[in-house]
Amino acid sequence: MDKVFVDTDIALDMLAERKPHYQPAALLFTLADQGKLTLFVSSLSFSNLHYLLSKMYTQASSRRILNTFKVLVKVLAVDEKIIDLALNSAFKDFEDAIQYFTAVENHVSILLTRNLKDYKAAEITVMTAEDYLLSI
């Protein structure tokens, strides 16, 4: 079974039903719900998702959505080592650096994102949700 790290943008595509990216994201989370793969997110993603969802929905709705979402994913901690790696990395986007090093430090070798350009120096497999789904 694949272990796959999901960047915040992919999660938001599914949770906010953002077109045209909703379908592949929804399929990805359906596969996780069926036990066909394990999806991981960083704890940082929950704060980012809550912030973004609360701009679209009420606070209560945002929390309800995230409670349901949490059942589909494993949450990985962002610790001091990950922050140090991100701070001292060549990543231009600090949040992407945190996501990347969370995956790497937890031995997750596939990271899904829509921001491929931000992960050019990655030493793990980085692809879109669509490309991952085509590969399995």
C-alpha cells in the first residue's frame, strides 16, 4: 500500500470542491477511505486549512469539515528538526519547505501537490494528484 503525503492545496481542492481539481482530489481521498492507500498531511495543514475554510464557511462548519477530513488522513507532527531543515533549505516558499521535510523525515516518498515548480530540488517523488492516479 502506498504512503502518500498530500500538500494543503490538494486537500483544499477536495474540501472546498475547487474546480477543476476537485475530481482527482476526491478520488484520491476515496481510495484512502477504501484502505487502498495511506494519506499523510502535516499538522501545519490543519491550521492552514482551517484558516482558508473559515473564509468560505462558518467557524463551526470549518471545524466539522476538518473533523471529517481527519478520519481520512494520518497527521504528522512538525517538530524542531523539520523547522530547522526548512529554515536552512533552498526552498523559496517556507510553507512548502515545511511540508517537504515533514514528508522526508517521516519516510514518505511520494508528495502530491499542484505546485510542482516549488519542489524542483526534491529528492522524493513529487507529482500532481492526476499524475499519481494515472500511475497506480
